[in-house]
Amino acid sequence: MLRLVLQPVLALAGRPLAALVEPFLRYSSRQVGIALIYHSVDPAQGDVERELVPPHGSALFAAQVRHLTRRYRVVPTDRLLTSVAKRKRGERFPVAITFDDDLRCHQDIALPVLDHAGATAMFFLSGSSIDKPFTFWWERLQRAVDTGVHPSESSTALGVGSGEALASIHDIGKTIERMSPAERDRTSAALAERVGSDPPESGLRAEGIRALHAKGMGIGFHTLRHDPLPSLDDESLALAMTAGREELEAITGEKLRAIAYPHGHVDSRVAAAAQSAGFEHGFTTRVEAVHPGSDPFLLGRLSPSYRSAGHFALQVLGLLARRRHQ
Ligand SMILES: [Zn+2]
């Protein structure tokens, strides 16, 4: 009930409220910044209950980017830590925008919005659809559910587990995420059989990646297979850090210097593997601000609000103001 009342209030008053509070925070000498994580952007706003990776509505996304360029300093990911460490009293707080996964909407929708706003962003790509359509298991699962397979239907029908009914698409997703790479491959193939071949527009081709890069966007790595990295043995982990990387580097002519860990899963062994594979920064999905002492291979990211630009404004401010846990 409170949420029903609060959300419209936040939508209306969030930005004016943030605009009142933000100058006080800016007047502090706090050395802090934020990285944001987006996935897809679509004209129609997604549904967090029903969708595994709901898109941000393009109008909401544009309003959030506008807010960032007006109130903050949008920096490339490789300058986030140094911008945080150099920040002085009165200066805008640095914010880096990132996207995970290879999606056509990055080229068609996100890029024009970012370009129009004069903002840069980092796109963490797997490179799995450079020359042909490709969808990952969670996209196939979403299509299965969208075309009428109710999530509570026996999970066997989806080739997931042994018949225990899973309550929601999110439960099924978590189950698939925990599988071994071979099991997950089988499940993904079973899902593909159920929903048919990958749609022609799925993924992001080389020309889309070139278009992002030509407009000054950063390209980072998200691993070719998107396996949760902590579950891999040392050999597979080392392979995940390199497989498909050169193909992406050949498109932009630049080294991929940053990685976003698939599903945000990382531990100290994975972070060390990223470092020895030559990456300079690694991004998680932990909701943490970036401080001068942050581990460059364990940089947190905030998932922007799906509700309103007002809610987003307060969300960013709240994370910047939060006391740091040691
Ligand atoms: Zn991903």
C-alpha cells in the first residue's frame, strides 16, 4: 500500500528533491563515484516480475541519461577510479554507464540516446553473435514463457531439472545458472528446440559493434560463453578469459581492457584470473559505490530504477551518500 502511494510521489518529487539535496553532498569532499549497469532498452518498459532481463523503457532510459549529464560527470569506465580519487569539494561526482550482453537495442536505441546526450558508455560484449543471430539460454527461456509455457508448468517440459515445479521464471533461471556448463548447453539446446531458431535480429553483429565504437563508446568483454566463472575449473576459467576476445578486438582494433563477470559472479580466484589475462578493470553486480581504495577488479554497479527518473535520482544520491562498509 505504501509503495502504491510512494512511487507516484517519488516519480514527481524525486528529481526536485534530489536537486535540493545533491548540492549539499557535492559540497562535501567525499571521494566517491558510481558505475551503472543496464541490459536492454526497449520502447515498451519491461516487467520485473515476468521477465528475466526486463528492458528499461526508452523514455525512462533517456530521462535517466539526461539526469546524469545534468547533475553528474559521466566518465568512461577506465577513468572512473582516477576521477573518484581526484574529486575535490564542489565538483560533480563521476558516474560511468555500462551495458551487459550483446543486444540489437544497444545499437538502435541506446546509442542514439547516449550520442544525443553527449554521454559515453561501456558495452560489455560476449561476441557470440558477431556474424550470425544468437540467443543465450535466458533469452530462449523468456521466449518459451512468452509463448505460453507457464513457469509453474513442470520444469521437465523446459528440460530443467527432474519434474519439480518451479514457481517463477526467476526460479528456473537460477536453477539453470547453477548447472554445469555441459548441462546448461543441453538445456539451452532443448529450449531452442522448443522455441525455434534464434530470431534474425537477435544479438549484435560486427557492424553494430563498429557503430558503437565509432561514436566513442567503450567495448569490454563479457566472455563468449557467459558461464558463471567461479564454478569453472582453472583451465576453463583461463579459456573463458580469452576465447572470443581477439575476434572482438579485431572489430574495433583496440584491446579489451575491462571485463564484466557474467551474472556478476566473481570471487578472488576469478578476479586474479582477469588480472593475469591482462584486463585492467573488472565489474560485478554488487550494489556498491566506487571509492579510491576499491579493488579495480571488483567494482560494484548499481542497477538503475525501472520505476521512474525521480526514483533513479534518489537511488543514485542514496548510494553516493551511503557510509562505506569496510
Ligand atoms: Zn550478461
